[in-house]
Amino acid sequence: MDNQFDLELEKFLEVKDNGFTERVMKQLPSPAKGRSKQKNLWIWAGAVAFLGLFFIWSLGGSIPVGNFISGYYLPTAGMLCATFSVVTGLFVYR
Amino acid sequence: MCPWLVRRYQSPLRSYLRQMTAGDLETADELAQESFIRAYQNIESFRADSQFSTWLFQIARNQFLDLKKSKGNKMNEKTRSIGEEAEGTSMIESSSNRRIMLEQGLQKLETTERELLLLNSVQEFSHQEISKIAEIPLGTVKTRLKIIKEKMRNFLEESHQ
């Protein structure tokens, strides 16, 4: 009796979609808009680090501040890390 | 949020809100839409200790209560009988007499009673879940549901005779 009544009520109250789902989906913010400010900041920081290190790397040995900064090893490693962080950031947080 | 998730819950949620707003279809649909959007925006705060539907209905109920608080008595002015707009619902498919009887029966119930019955019948929430959504003690939910169903059954039987 209970089940029969529940079924009857369920049938009575059923609401057809009629484009409702589509309207909701249009209203939902896109994933790009939903990205937080903090995540955006990390991507920007990675991009700036990449450009900075690329600049140092491109100058190579022409900067007279010793081998540690002007040399190839540290800037190259740094640039690779920065590239990796930008690419990973874009993939993970997109 | 996946479209299938909206499709899965749109009918019970809209139906619940239509009854809560006493048949104000426009407001009910706006509330339902807003509930889905809020659920999407706050999905990180959803804890897996309850079902998604319980959480979604809690959001919808809070939305309704906020609106009721802000509009106050004005809300009742806009209301109309659910039966006035059968388009888009399966009510057309039901026999009209039975439909009218069910509708009258539901209208005879108090808002809280109607809410409990809907949560129990439409979405098949457990008593525990209803207690969580409607913020009513579990024991009260069980007792009241028994009385409400009896009330509805009696009304339908009387109307049928």
C-alpha cells in the first residue's frame, strides 16, 4: 500500500526536463573562470621565472659576475624547472 | 558539473521546490537552477559522509528559506495551484480526477508535512537523510511521516467514495 502510494505520488510529481539541464549548463561558470587567483599567480610566477632565466641563459658567459650565475649550468637547470612548472601548472590547473 | 547529474536530479528537486513555493513554477525553477550552480561552485565543501542528493536538497532548502525570509508574505501572493500549469509535467498523463485528488490532498497538508512527504516519496530519502535535510529529529520524522501518509490515504479514500 505504501509503495503503491509512493509510486503514484512520484509519477504525479514527475517534472520533465524541457531544456532545464541545458539552461543550467549554460549558467555554470567555465573551468577557466573558476581557476583561483592563487593558482593563476603560480602560473604567472612560473612564466616570469622562465623568461628571466632564459634572459640570463641567452647572455651566457658575457655577464662578468662569476661562473655561478653567468655560467650555463644553473640557468639551464633553472629554465628547465621553470618550463616544467609552467607546463605542469597549465595542465593541472586548467 | 556533468549534464547527467543535473538531468538525474532536476525532476525531484524542481518538484520539491514547486511544492515548497506552493506552485510558483518560475521561482521554483530559479531556485533549482541556483541550487545546481551553488553545488557546482562549492563542490569542494561536499563531504562524502552523505549522499550528493542530500547535500543538493539541503542547498535548495536553504535557498528557499533565504528567499522566504527576504520576500516574507509577498511570496504567497504569487503562488498558484500546481494544477494550473500542467504543461511540461507528467500530470497530463495521469487521470485528471486522481490528479486533482492528489493535488487537493497535498494542499491540505501543512508546509512541513508536505515537505516530509515529498522528500520521502519523490527522492526516496531515508528517514535519517530527511532528518538531516529538514533539520528535524529522527524520531519526529518517523512519527510524522506515518501520520502524514495515513492522512493522505484517508483523504484519497474519502474522495474516491
